[in-house]
Amino acid sequence: MNQQSGHITPAGGNIFEDLGFDTAAALQTESRRLVAQQQAIRDSLMAALLTGIDAQGLTPGETASLLGLGRTRLTELRQCRTDRFTIDELVRLLLRTGLRVHFEVSLPTEAAKHETG
């Protein structure tokens, strides 16, 4: 398999641009947008979880037992350390409290399509 390309990317060049990929800046912007969306989901789930726990009037020990969390994880939860919990884990914890979880997924609006694309 001896295939030769008519183009050589110079040292310091961007091979990804040469291959037709978006620039790194555009990819970083998209990545940041996706991370921000995931963070917003975790924030909402965490807020619902804490509200549900508080509404039940549970002691820290009862909360830890109900959720199956150790002292450190319970502290991280109470401190709203959303960076320490995955979306899956937050959903699991919500279900363990007896709360019902519903998701809504929708297509982006025309305005949002133009902002991202």
C-alpha cells in the first residue's frame, strides 16, 4: 500500500485544517457550549435532589443511609459540588429519594441553530 499524497503539512502547520476539519477555536467553542449544557443539567438535578431531601426533613444520617452515600459524598452533595457527580449518579440519587424524574428533549429553535452553526 504505497500511496503518496500531493500535499505535505509543514512543521507547525495544522493537519486538521488541511484535512478539512474545523479550526481548533471553533471546536473549543463547541466543546465549551456542550460542557456548559451538561453543567446546567447537573445543576438542575442537584437542586431538585437537595429540595427533595430537605422536603423530607431527613437528618444527615438518614439522608446518607437513604442515598447510600458516605460522609464525604454527602458533604459534597450538601456543598453543591456538581463537578463531583455525574448526571447518571444524580438521577440515581433522585430515584432513591422516591422522586420521579422526567426528561424533555427538544429540537433547537431556528435562532439557536444560527447561533451554533
